[in-house]
Amino acid sequence: MTQKKKILFLGESYRADAITWMNGLREFGDFEIITWELKSSNSGLNRIKRLFEFKLALLHIRKLIRQHNPDMVIAERTTSYGFLAALSGVEPFAIAQQGRTDLWPENSILLPLKRAIQNYAFKKATLIHAWGPVMTISMREANVDMTKVMVLPKGINLNSFHVAAKNPVTTMNAIVTRSLLPEYRHDTILKAFEILNREGVDFVLRIVGDGKELQNLKNLAKKLNIDQKVIFLGRIDNRQLPELLQQSNYYISMPITEGVSASLFEAMAAGCYPLVTDIPGNQSWIQHRQNGQLIEVDNAKMLAHEIMWANQNNETIQTAIKNNRDFVEKNANYNVNMKIIADRYHELIHNFKKR
């Protein structure tokens, strides 16, 4: 019996993106996955503890390598775990940029150090993942060897998301599924729906997720007199999400930065018409007033106006819903894309074993 190939995953194993990545490798590559991550969070006083922990990280990783002898290392974030993967001594290794750029925040005093660390990781990596075209922009700016870059999203499980027949309704049902953090600009969404409310538009706005902005957003909804129409669902079981999306007409997401959004793919697969910010991460997938709408960052008035335009152009919306489902099936099918990624890893391991 052939022994399973082992992969050491460096990154936050609890994150949904990481879980999707690892589960896909187990399912389509029959890999055994070993994980390691920093224990301290990257916020407040814990940040100092995390930096100290990062200094000792390589000792722990190399001990794990001696114990398990992995065939390959993979890591998320080019400026942290990706750098550790480059120092681990294991080849081949793959790193994944998580957002439009990992050099974030852009005004950080540590930016020169982060850039140097990232450049080292890029140079040493066997394979670099860009989960979407927007990520290649910063890679080209960093003079990355693009022959090492694999541009492919992990995809979503299309067996879970279906386009349900939506009966004509007089009440607008909109949904937001992003974490309640400042960079996702839920306040802009609430202000837009306050405008719709004043215009006499009947709606229900469901906000899925949790985060430090929860109470502030609840207070804002009350201040705007729309709290009776805004439902904060909190963190939900992922198995509930497909049905919530199917019940909704519009998917709304207003982040100030975006890499590749699985949430957007899920909405497109479930027949939600997307209204998202006009930033590179969304421009890769959405063409304005064709298969969705692109909204200026922090522009509540424009968002309200574009929702009303969508409400008055049902034929365009229905065509977009069908085309979006076709697009996701072709470009973001988890079963297809993760099989391609798993096969690539096996190929890399095989080639390094022959050396």
C-alpha cells in the first residue's frame, strides 16, 4: 500500500479559507496534513507576544519537520508564514498571497521589513498561489518570477449552492455575509438602506457574521430608524448559508480592499445579484450593470441609487443571475480547481524526489 504524502501547513488552521484548502488536498490529493500556527492573536497587547513567538517559530517548525518528515510545506501570507516556509529547509514549498497585497496596512512603519521578507519568500518559493488575477498585480510590481505563479481560486462547493426559483416579491431581501469589521464598511450599507427607507422602498436586510463592530452597527441602525428592517443574524452554521442566500435577491459587500472573495462566489452560485465595491478584487469578476454593480468606496448614495436601478431592471438581473451561475461553474468549481492544485503538488513532490 502506497504511503500517503505528507504536507505541513503553516497558517491559521481555523480560518475558512485554510479549511477549504486543506480539506481539498485531503479529498483530491489523499494528502495527510500536519498543521502549525502562532498561538497569539495579532491585536492589542498580544501583538508583542506574537512577535516574540514568531522569533521562536522556526525552532518549533523544524522540530515538527524532524518528527513528521513532510514531503512538502504550504503556507498562507507571504510576509509571515510564507517567510517561515522559505526558512524551513523543506522543498518543494508553496506560498499563497491572501489579499490584493500582503503588504498591509499600507502606512505601516514595518512596510520596508515586510517587503524584504516577502521578496525573500517569493524568490525561494517553488510555487506561488494567486487565488485571483488581482493578486498578480502586486506580484509583478515585486518582480516575481511569474512562471512560478498559479492563478486559480480554490473555488466553492457547488453541490451546496443552487439557484432557487424566486417568486416575485414586493419586499426586497438583501444579504451581507462579511465579518463585522471596519474595513467591510457595513455602515455604508446601513446608510444606503436608510435612503431607500426614506424613498419608501420596503426591504429586509440580513447581516450575517460577527465582529467588533456589531454593537456600533446595531446602534447606527437604530439611529437611522431602520432597526426594524435590519436583522443581525450573528455567526451561523455554514450549512444555513445556502438557504439564506437563496432567500435573498441582492448580495451586498462594500470592503475597501479585496483579494478573492469566496463570499461573492457563493452569492453568485446561489442566484443573488451582487452589488460590490468598485475595486480591483471585484473588477476581476463583476462588470458594471452586466452581471452585477460596482459601487464607489464609502458612497452610500450611489449604493442606494444602484439598488433602485436594479429593482427597475428585472430582465437584466435575471440574465445576470443565470450568467453568474454559469461563470462560477466554469471558473470557481471547488471539485475541479482543488483537483488541479492537488495534482500540481503531487507533480512537484515527484519532481523533487527524482533529484
